[in-house]
Amino acid sequence: HGDHRDLPSFPTRRSSDLDGPAQFTAPDSPVVIERTLYLEGDMSGAAKVFAEDRTLVAEYSPEEGGFLSGMWRVLQRERTKARVDLDGPVIIRARENYRLEIFDPSTGWGADLMGFGADNAAAFARLLK
């Protein structure tokens, strides 16, 4: 059945899992909270999140930031394809129906973060506080 030692021992989504359909949309519902943020990531999984005024909101180690860093890589790919600035902001939205989404105004790309599991969505929900 193959060697499984290289598989993570905790529930997570690999960055390759983010390579599915280009857009995942949440069921439409009024926005309750919205925050404009800037994401930075790297291939190690480390990630930084900055507020609209570029002050540091959160910094994650490679062990903590995997999902945020994975989203950053998806944004880099989408922005490269769209030939827009790679460093633009994203909008994180919490909706009345408890759905959470990320939206990139520079490309129109967005994702329903709940589709990636509760733990991964919670990583972004914490950024709305």
C-alpha cells in the first residue's frame, strides 16, 4: 500500500488540494463582517497577515501557517494568470449564514473557506476579530 511516512499525522489540507476548481462560492447571504487584509506566504508554510494600513496583524510559523500560505500561493497563481499586481489586498467576509469567504478584488477570484474544513476556515475567522 505504499510508504505513508511522508504523510502528515494530523488532519490538514495539502496545498495541492487547493488546485481544484478556480472558484468556490458561498451561498448568498448578507455580509456581517468584512476586513481588507494583505497576505504574505512562502513555500515553507510560514505566513504573515497585514491590515489595510500594512500593520502586522498575525505571523505564523511554517507549522501554523500552512493553509494561509497555501491560499497565498493560490492568489499568486491567479494574479499571475490575470497579469495583475501580486501584492494586492484580499477581502475576508463573514456572512449572516455563518459562511466565511476570501475574495480577491484584483482578479475576481474567491473561495468559500468553509469548503476547506472548519479548522482552515477558523484560521481566517480569527483575522476578523
